[in-house]
Amino acid sequence: MQELWKLVTSPRHLIVFEVAARHGSFTRAAAELNVQQPAVSASIAQLEASLGVLLFDRAHRKVGLTHAGERLFSDVSAALNRILQSAREVHQRGRNDHVTVSVSSAFANYWMVPRLQQFHDSHPGIDLRVQTSDREPDIDAEGISLAIRRGDGSWPGVHSALIAHEVISPIASPQVMAAAVNLVTPANLLHERLIHLEEPVRERPSWQAWFAHHDIPAQAPKAGLRLNDYALVLQAAMAGEGFAFGWRHVTRRLIEQGLLAAKTDWAWETGKGFYLVWSKTVPLIPQAEQVRDWMIGMGEGEEQHQSAAPVKLTSLAE
């Protein structure tokens, strides 16, 4: 840092340089920074003197970057943007007046979004922010209030509450389901086109595991559509691309709306679940506690509904 201080003399010079380089004008830079144009010129001159190189080619009413200036601008611009983003996040965390929920894109689209109007009606004053992620975030390091995780409910450093048991049934569009006239046993699915979920980070069950649960030793076919996001899997299934995994808590409404059909008599209860988690070390603000309690209540209500509802089997032509 001592060397950097010697070369730059003041962080302010780097900010002035970035703005002037971005605008290609000392005058417009002065306007953005709310200073006089001579102040910009002086700051750039001091930076050039300390670095021992010209950063701008100065022409009448116009300035342009030299090769050295272009190199410096590339790195300074990227670094200042990262600092700005971090400063925004820290500032927002300091305000501590919003609730961030981190979920997968499928959970956001098919569990959270359909319930948001109900949430806002009952909690109109809460600033709820749904953040999608393809990994399990570090909720303390990233300032996340609540998150959904799949597992057994036991993770270090967090509290957890069950939102939904993991129950998986084969799903497809009603047209594809009706056309699959030979679905007498689960083994017959080996002859159907399957949609595979292959998430890059999070662990998820595979078709091979589903067949093994049903005591089918054959390997799942390698053919079929492979996608890395469950929201895309559901879109592909609704579009008629084949059979996919149907997590009950995510697909229930789609099935009720007739957008998907399910073989619920072949459901696989894995013993795992989807849990709402929150930090053991960072206390929840009151607004986050209300969101937590609302989500847990919604999950408990649906679990009770599923337990009380009679099993509805998909009728297939023999």
C-alpha cells in the first residue's frame, strides 16, 4: 500500500481519472463530480506526474487516452465498479430495513411468486427481496436473511424449519402423459424420453436414483434433454419435451392448473426435505421474523393439505 500511495498520491486522483476517461472530457467530468474544470485538470496532472507518464492526449476541446491511459482505465474502472457494488451492499445492510430470501429459480417462480400477493396483502410494510441462486449461499457473509436448502435440516451455523418434504413423481405435459399408453410399471419409463436435471453445484436426485428406488436395476437412458436449472426443466416438460422429476411442493399448482400431469402413484419420498434456514449468529430483524413465520406457516398448511387429500392417480389408457 505504501508503494500504491507513492504512485497515486491520492485515491481521489483515480476517481477523477476514471470519470474524465469515461467521458473523454475534463469539462463533463467536472460536471459529474460537481467541481470546477481546473480542479479536474490539476488532479490529472498530479496523477501523471506521480506515475511519470502521460495518460491523456490533449487536443483543442477534446482529450483522448494514451496507451498507458487505456491500460490504467481498464483496471481502475473495473476496480471502482467492484468497490461501488460492495459499498452499496454494505450501505443497504446498514439500513437493515429489508428482507432478502435466497431460493432457486424454480422455487421463486413456482412457490414464491404465486403467493406474493397474499404476502403483501398481509404484510404491506415489508420490503421483501427474492434473490435466486444456483448454489447454497453463505447467508452470514452475504447478508441474506433467509434461504431455502435441501437436506435433512441439520447444517452448522443455521436454524432450520421444514417447508416441504421431498416427494418426487414423474411429470409430463397432459398430452405426453396421455400418449404414453404403456406406462404399466415404473420400468416402462425407461422407454420414454426423459428430461434430466444436472445442476452444476447443488446435489439433486437423478433418474438413476429414482429407478433404483423402484428396484429397477437398469441404468437410466443417457438420451434425453439435459438442463442445469429446474425452472427450465419444468418449462421443457410443459412444452412436451418428455418426462421430468416433479417435486410436489413446486409442481402442485401447475398440475392443478392442467399444465402438467403426474404419476403420483409412483411418488418417491426420499426422506429429505426443503428447509427454510436463518443464521444462528446474526439475529433476524422483526420484518425477517414475520417473513420466516409466514413461509413456515405456508409450508405447514400445504403439508397438512397433502396429508389430508386422497391420493389422486393419473388415469392412463391401457
